[in-house]
Amino acid sequence: MSQRDVCALLNVHTATWNHWETGRRMPDPMVIVEFANSCKVSLDWVYNGQQVGIQFTTELLVAIGQRLRTARSALELHPEEMSATLRIGMDTLDNWENGRSLPDIGTMILLANRFAISLDWIYRGDPSNLPYRIAVRVLKTDE
């Protein structure tokens, strides 16, 4: 879903959604429940990025890291640029891209919005709605 789709679903302005994503404001708890129910995700996932019962296996961490590296490369960003944009250290980015750890959900949302990539692609590898220059790289690496 695009940001516009989510905002229409929740009947809020995109500016309101942006305030929530950046932590300037917090949504009403009932809006969070409505979001979770509409998107068929748990409140645990909304609050901390982990669906109850889902294990982030080593293979999944590595796959997510590869997708993050693919996105950075397709966007022609050096690791230093990416870490500066996300306000993280180089060692943290290296850990993410090499599957040793995961960003928190807030950082994942920031990354998805900043680089026009979906959380579905980052977490599950679903390439629908990827920008062309990233999709081309994904298709090449999948061959």
C-alpha cells in the first residue's frame, strides 16, 4: 500500500501520517488498532516490528540484508551516504546489510519511505511496486 492508500484507509492527512512516522506526534491508540486490523498485522508488529510467532532466521536476516544492499546499490548510494541519511553508524549499516541484525521498525519505515521501496519487499522479497531502477537490479540478481 502506498502512503496515500493508508491515509485514505485511516481517514487522515498525509501530513498527519508523516508526523507519526517521524515521531513528532503519536496516533490515537484506536487508529493504531484500526491500522493493524486493516493491514492484517498484529499490534506487536506495529509497535516493535515483530509478528508474534515469526522467527527471524539467519537465512531471513541475510535475505533482508541483501535486499537493503541491492536498494542502496541501485540508488547509487555509497555506504557513507546511506548511513548519514538514516543517521546510523557505518558498523550498524554493515551489520544490517550482512544479515547480522535488523533495523527497528521505525527505521525500516523511514528507509522504505525515503527510498520509495516497500516493507513487503524488504521483509518478504515481494518486488511489486518497486521503482524501476531497483526492480531491474532485483530481476538481474534473481536470474
